[in-house]
Amino acid sequence: QVQLVESGGGLVQAGDSLRLSCAASGRTFVSYAMGWFRQAPGKEREFVAGISWGGDTLHYADSVKGRFTISRDNAKNSVYLQMNSLKPEDTAVYYCAAGSGLTRIDYAQDYNYWGQGTQVTVSS
């Protein structure tokens, strides 16, 4: 099995930046596509960004495109989410996820493993 642990969340002001990290342990990391999802209070979990196992394919939600960047370092068994120009509507618990044999990289149900999340709060 794969264990995922997120870190890097915090309280920032609008316009600031944060870099989230997700460290993987257990089964091999390199064969998994990785995704970031978020869930705001009273909202359903939504897709934020995804990256293929080889790092050659990236996909972003329209709401974060141009502001967020997903990357992975397989040698360090880690995936990252660089978040720039943060907005109050970005406030949520952010989860990283890993999956193999995905039908859709933005479909939460296709992922096999999930972290416990890290809180990101953006004030006005």
C-alpha cells in the first residue's frame, strides 16, 4: 500500500504563495499518477491539479490554471503544488492522491490512495 502525507498548508493573505508537499511511502511511487484535490467548508471535494506518473502530462482545474503548478520528484517520492496569487476562494483542506490505471485524472473516485489533508486558509 501507499501512504501519503501532506504538508505546507497555513494561513496567508490574498496574493501570497504557498507550496504544498506530499510525501509518499510504501509501494513504489513512480508508477502512480498523482493529483491534488480540495474541499472547502460546505462544498464537495473538487479536483485541483493532476500529473501523470512520468510527469509529462499536467492537468488543472480552470479555477487555478495559471496560478498553481503541480510537479513531482520521483527520486524523493514527493509531489508538490506551488500556489501563487492565492485568493480567499482557495481556502480549503487540500488532499493529495495517488492512482494507477486512471480513467480520468480529475475523477476522485479513480484514485486509490489519499492523504489526510492540509489546511490552506487565505484571508482577504
